[in-house]
Amino acid sequence: MAKRYKEDFKKQIVSLYNNGKSLADLNREYGIAKSTITTWIERYNGSGSFNIDDNRTEEEKELIELRKKVKELEMENDILKQAALILGKKLDLILSNRDKYSINAMCKLLKVPRSLVYYHINKRSEVNKISEEEIKLENEIIDIFRKSRNNYGTRKIKKELEKRKIKASRRKIGRIMEKYSLISNYTVAQYKPKKSKCNEEKIENIVNRDFKNRNKLEVIVSDLTYVRVGSKWNYICTLLDLHNKEVIGYSAGDKKDADLVYETFLSCSYPLTEIKIFHTDRGNEFKNKLIEEVITTFEIKRSLSAKGSPYDNAPVESFNNILKTECIKGKVFKTLEELKLELMDYINWYNNHRIHGSLDYLTPKEYKERKSA
């Protein structure tokens, strides 16, 4: 039988060790195992107590509590399984004999709530009602939603279904989306940062909010938006053609300046000589010698929004919201290279695969081809 030591005696041993007495001396003089003395020393010097519970870390205490809860849950689960098995057999008996005997009588005899029996009858009826056509519709909606990168709502999904020769109301599409938890990225509102310094140049707004029915490359609008990369803000600049909402140039960088705008022009997928008007807000990043040289060299007219009027550049403001919702939200970019790769992939999808309500539910590519045909 293990020898029990009084607490005062343990304290004396620890005190002797703390004042210079070695483990070997304590072991030899008191006949106590070195491992036992070491345990006393560690516990008492650590917490002022010899009790094992007082010397456990928070993690150890949490683990013990978790183990207790797991055992309790296992016990509850086992009991519920047994109860469910018994109840399940009773339900099966009632359901399989409901044409032969009264449901009320069977429920009374077996002590099963009638409401539970009728719930299972209705549930089985609902399952049997799901037709192959319904299953096909659900699969088509899920497919369209996933291909939209979780961005399309009921309106656009309805248009895509029509392209596949399938008719369904937006209400029905909404119910199916709710059933399968298909939540569009647009359920969360976006935050718009405040504009920085203002360009005070006396350049008129020749676009004048006339954004519709513009010819190809007649008006190009541009703006910058912010993205978190690592622990710092980085920026994206885009060139948007009002003709078909196509992104014809884009770039990303760690500074919100004219160099980023210049890089965006260099990335343009069309000859700059074909651009007629370049419209932006009054951000100072668009006021620079490099940009002026581009405008002058390629004979592009300049147009500036009125001071403090974001609606004058609404199409690109709207695109930035789309970009942040569909491409940026929920992603973590550790490096600028990661952001650039994601941006390249998204712009390709946006231009060639994403349908737009303002383009009669065509993609920018389809709209351009239809207009040029």
C-alpha cells in the first residue's frame, strides 16, 4: 500500500530542496523516491498546491471537461438510439397496417402520438411527389449557380434556364435555392472607401451620365478600388467599355498612383487609337504626365466627373462592387501575385461567361458579337 504523507511534511521537503538540499540527500535521508519529491516540487512551486487538479493547465482542464461531455453525449446518444429504434418499429407497424386497422386505435395501444404518425405519412407523400422533372430542374439550378461562381440570383438563373429551354418562376427558383442553401455573394452589402485628393482641372464632363447605347470603344471609364493583400492595402485599376461592359484593361499594384493607371493602359486588349473618350472621377492618380502623354499621343478626349459626384462615373463604380463581391470577398491574398492570378481568372470569366441584365442577359463577348454581326 502506497505511503501517504501529510501536507505539512511535503511542504518541509520542498522547502529543504528550495534552500539547497539535493534530491539525492533528500532521498537518502528521508527514504522518499526522487520521482515523488520531484513531483511535489513541481506542483507546489508551480501552483502552491500538491493537488493534481490545481496543477493542471487550462488546456488539460478543458480536455477533461470535453471528455466528460463526450461520455455524457455518448450515453444520451445510445439511449436516444434505443428509443428511436423502439419508436421506429412502432411507427413502421402503424404505417404498414393503417389500411387494416384504425390509426387512432393503434396509436392508443402502442402509446405513440398521432401527430407523429401523420407527420411521417405526409413526409413520405412529399418524397414520393418529387418527379424526375423536378429533380432535373433542381440539378440545372445548382449547376447554373455553381458556374456563376455563387453570384447569380433568381433573375439571372431564370434567364439561363430559358437558354436551356426550361421554364421556372423566380419564386420556384428561390425556393430551390433556399432548399439547397444556394446563397448569392450579393447578400452582403459592400463598403465603399472615401475618395482621396481631388483633381481641380477645368475639364468638362462630356459624358454627362449618358452611359447607354454607346458604340464600341466610344467611351472608356476607369477607377481604382482597394484589396487587402497580407497586412497592407493593394489596388486594382480597370478600363471598362460602356458599349458592352467589357473590361478591356486591368492591373493590380501596391500603390494607388498614376503608374498603376499607365500599366492598365498598357494591358489594353484593343488599339488605343480606337478609344474616343476616357472618363474618370477627379482622383489625382488620373492626373499625371504619363497619362497626359497617352491621351495626347492617341488623340483621346478627356472627360471628368463633377467634384464629389460618384454618379457621374456610376458604371465603373458598379463594376468595382461586382468585382469585390464576386472575385474578392471571402478570399485571402498573401501576395500581390496571388491577387493578379485571381484577377486574371475573374476578368476572363466576367468578359466571356458572366451574363448581364443590362445586356439582355448576354455576356460582354456575346453582346459585342451580336452588335458587330
